[in-house]
Amino acid sequence: MELRRRELAVQAALGDIRSNVFLAAILARDFLLEDLPNTADYTQQFTTLHARTDASLQTLSDLVAADELRTPIRQLTAELGEYARSNDLMVSWTTRQSMELRESALRQRVARRRDILALTEHVAALSADTTSRQRTLSLTEDRTFRVSLAWIAAVALLLGACVTGFALHRMRALETQSIAAEAELRSLSGQLRTTQEQERRRLSRELHDQVGQMLTGLRMELAAIARTPAAADPQLRSAVDCAKETAEQALSVVRNIAMLLRPSMLDDLGLTPALTWLAREMDRSSCMAIHLEIDKRVDELPDVHRTCIFRVVQEALTNAARHSGGGKIELQIRWAMGTVHVRVADNGRGFDPASTRRGLGLVGIGERVRELGGQFRISSVPGGGTAVDIALPEPNDL
């Protein structure tokens, strides 16, 4: 666009020069043909034409930057200068000189005008050729730049694709490792809970069978001592009674610990009696009314399901007794459409689950439920109580 604008300006300057040359020729002819020309008027007109020609030459020199055009422009400037000086000389002639030199002067001006016009045509041709070459060079450079830019963009896209592919591959590998590690951790966690339940069962039976029997035997021995004649001594009888009371308290504590570790009735009698005992103990210790609604078919569940439900209910009742501040707890266990639904709800103060961090007990509940393919949810609002819901799919072997 800039080359085109400059070329048009060069052609316009050359056109002005040609016009000024032709006007000067017309003025010179009129001056020579008139018998008594007005010299001052012609002088003024020639001066104006020469000034306009000089301005066009200056514009032409400013526009042209190619070296091959500077020599023709200097020649054109010299020719125009000689042409202007001959005009200035002509208007200074006397009437006699004009009449004598008229014919030769006209022939000289025709020849000089022809030379000037030829120079302008030569400059115009050179300018057009230079502009064409510059345009071709500019187009070539632009094409080269576009090709280079295309190559750079292609290389950048290729590198970006490689980096993206590597990043995606690495992310998939890390995700796979993370999933495998999470699965391994869940497996280890499940094995730990299974081992923990087995250890609780063993400790519960050990406490119930061994320590309980030993304390029962101790109590019977103390009762036998109390029936001997030596027990008539008031001091001895008081000591025996105190020992019997201590043995009774120790036996009660051992039984409670054994039941809390794992109630034997969960294995011997089933889930319903175990939950009934748990609710009675929580009612007695927390003074909260616990209402039970249990489907009797839950006693047919496998041991792992019964253990999961018992631990969920145990943790939910413990949390409600400690933190809810309410006076009533609803425990519902329903079996519907191949799913066992468990719900523990209280009428306590509630909390905001989104802003409260879950303890290890609730995390453990969630892990137990997920191991069996179930769902675990806690719903609560401040002042509206709390509900713990789980849903376990029916075992395949039922």
C-alpha cells in the first residue's frame, strides 16, 4: 500500500513537471509571436512556472530513494534549469532580437522540450520498475515470513501436543497409581477392621470366659468363707462382705467391657438382641429415650453385614448421646427391594455437615459401608437434629 501511494505521488510530480514545461513552451511561443509583448507579465508567469517546477522536482527527489534514479533526476534538474534560464534570457530580449532569434529559439525549445519529456518518461519508467521490484521483494518477504510463521506455529503446536500428550500420559499413570494405592489402602483398612473385630471377639470371650469365671469363682469362695464358723467374727465378716462387693463390681465391669468390645449375643443370638441390649444400655447411661423399629429378617444377614450394622448403630448412638443434646433417638432398620436401610435420627441441636470435620468414627463407618457396596449419608441442620442413613445391598447368598 505504501509503495503504491509513493508511485502515484512520483507520477503526479512528473505530470506537474510536464505540464509546467508545456505551459512554459506556450508562453515562450506567445512571447515570440507578439509584436509588443508585456515583458513584466510574462516574467511573472515564467517565475511562477519555474517555482512550481522546482517544487515538483523537490517532491520527486524526496520520494525517490533508489540510486539508479538519482542520476536521471539530476539530469532532469539540469535540463529544467537550462530551460528556465533560456526563458529568462528570452524575456530580456529587445523587439529586434526577438524578431531575429525567434525561429532559432523556437527550434531550440522544441528540441530541449523533447529532451525534458524523454527524461521524464525515463524517470517514470525507472520509478515504475523500481516500485515493481520492491513490490515483488515485499511480496517474497511477506510470503517467506508467512511460511516461517506457519512453520513456527506448526512446531509450536507439535511441541504443545507432545507436552500435552506426555502430561496426560503422566497424569493417567499417576491417577492409576493413586487408584491402586487407594484400593490397597482400602484393602489394608478392611483387613485391619476384620483383624480388629476378630481380636475384639477373642478378647470379649477371654474376658467373659476366663476373667469372668475367675471372678465368679472368687465370689463363690468368699461366699463359702462367709458360711464358716470363723466368719462369726464381726471384723472378718465385714472384710469378707467388702471383698464380695468388690468382686461383684469387678465382674460387672468385666462383663460390660466384654459386651462393649463385642457382645457375645451378636454371634450367639443375632443382631436384633444385640441392638436391643445396646439401646437399653445407652438409654440407661445417657437418659435418652431410644425407640427401636427393627425388621427381624436382619438376623439372617451374614456376619460381616451384621457387624457393619452394629458398629454403625453403636457409633451413631454414641455420637448422639455425647453431642446432640436431645432427648429422643429413633432407630429404624428396614429391608425393602433388596436393600437394607438403617437410620439413626435424634432431635438434638444439629450441625452444619459442610463446615464440620468428620471424626475417625464417622470415617470408619463410611469405609465399612463402602466395603459392602453400600451408601452412607449424614443429614443435619442447626437446630433440626441429625440423621445417619446407610443402605446396604442384599447379600448374594440370601
